[in-house]
Amino acid sequence: MRLIVGLGNPGAKYARNRHNIGFMAVDRIADDHGFGPWRSKFQGQVSEGRLGTEKVLLLKPETFMNRSGQSVQAAAQFYKLDPADITVFHDEIDLAPGKVKVKQGGGHAGHNGLRSIHAHIGEGYGRVRLGVGHPGRKELVPTYVLKDFPKADEAWLDPLLRGISDGAAALASGDGGRFMNAVALQVAPPRSSTTRPAKSEAATQEADEPAAEAPDARSPLQKLVDRFR
């Protein structure tokens, strides 16, 4: 059994906040992989299903961000899970928008949701850091993360969520590299190998100019003979 947690705040007013990108990630996984309906349990909303060969419980804590650890601990204790069996999706202001990093263990870097989880189950769980960018000044961070994603961000947000869903089975099996590859294929797809590179201006000019005629090396007598042939 794997526990995959998305962090956020409950309620419609927070649904599109940057702070709720963790909720968005697990919602996308549930929708795309045929998970069961969401139901109330462990002070949150849970949905059960499978990712590849792994049985997975998705969890969205409803304790509000600062007390997320209460919900995560309740689910972990019920299923007798170790921190290594748990992966948490969360917003990361220290990464550029759309950037993703997978991490196992380590500090909480001041993130209130992670701070709460640390306090309840320790630091040994995995986390997927989802970049939302930084407002530029520390004092602006609380307001920034509680604002909705602007329309312009949908250009990277939707591909990111598709990539997370595509790589979810790899993540559940512990293959972080394959998960990251799946995300990259959606966020930054490779250019088609069938696309021919555009000619440079110099090459185009050369192709359009007529070839210069070779100089006539015949003698005057040969030219006269050839003229009357």
C-alpha cells in the first residue's frame, strides 16, 4: 500500500490557489486512473485505486495546511505505513513555475504543511516539489500562495498535471527518474525529428542565384570553326 498525499486547503475559495497545487495533482491522478469516489476519512478526503501493481490511497487533508500532519498520521497509523511508503505533493516557491523535483526525506524549508507532517511522522517521507515561483519578497509569500493561478499559468499548469498523471504509476513503484521523464515529456516535449531545419539566409540566397558560367577557353580559330558547324 502506498499513501499519496496532496496538500492544500479545503473549500471552493481555495481551490485554484497556488497553495492547492497538491490537491490538483491528486485530483488529476484520481480522475485519469479510475480511482474510487472521494469519501471523508482520516480528517480528509480519500480515494482508493491502483497505479500499476501498487494499491494506492490518495489523501487530501481537510485540516487546513498548517495541521496537515494530523490527517497524514491518522491514515499512516491505520494502514501501518512507514514514512517511506508516503509521498506528498506540495507547492514550492523556491522552484520556477512548472519545475518539479522529487525528494526523499530532508527538511521542510519552512513550508507549513510539511512542518506539520514532520512533527507527526518524522522527515523520512517522500515529497514531490511543484514549482509555483516566488513573489520576490519574503513578506509577500503568504498572500502570493493564497492567490489563484492567473489564466496565463494554464499554459504550463495543465501539461504539468498531465505529466504527473502519466508518471504516477512510476512514482508509486519508487521510480522517481521515470516519473520525472513522464513529466518532462508533457512540460517540455522534444521537437519532432521530421521537422526540417530552416535554411539560413545565406544558404537561401546561394540557392536562388544562378550558377556563374565557366570562362570560354577556346582559341579564336576554334570559335570560328565551331560557328560554321
